[in-house]
Amino acid sequence: MPEYEKALRPEDITRLFVERSNAGDAAGVAALYEEEAVLAFPPGEMTVGREAIRVLWEKVLADRPHFEQEPPLPTLVSGDIALTSTPPKDGSGARAQVVRRQSDGSWLRVLDQPEFTPPGR
């Protein structure tokens, strides 16, 4: 696997995700996840494990979607675990990720809920 810039703060993961997605780099996106991470995508399904996440993102990125940075909500940190979230620009709900500090001090996603809508929608 190539050397990728590491997320030195939990908030860095969102920036790196957007940069790598817009570059069409599915392996780079997958490198933001722990080996056994769980991604709640496609909608209504779960993708488990870094390799499965890479395969999924290869399919998604084949259509060359464009992602924009979204301003993050305040990060909640407790020891080596953090919750990051962003409100989508279209106001359609929220995105939330649980990230964990790694032994080298960097952060990786453990759980990723990229799209959800508030109850009652």
C-alpha cells in the first residue's frame, strides 16, 4: 500500500476523504478506515472491512462524483475515541463517524454513517 498522509486530528479524516475521493483514489479512501471498520453504505446495507470498503469506493468513484468540504460540527473526544460529524450542505440530515487513535497517534474511522436523516423525515 502506498504511503498516505495520516490524519493527525480526527477532523483531518473528512478533508482527506474529500481529497482522495475527488482524485478517484479508492485505496486512499479505504486507508482512512481500520481493518475491520463498518461503513453504513450503500443505504440500508453495511460494508465491513477495509478491503470491502475499497471495492465499494472503486465502484462509487468510477462515476467520478465530486465532493465538497463541509464544515464539521464540534468533535467529541474521549481518550482514544472521537465522534466527528458534518451537516450536509443540502440540509438533508447529517453524517457521523467514530474514529480511533492509532498506536502512532494518527486517527482512523471505525464506524461510518455517511448519510442519515432525522426521525420523521
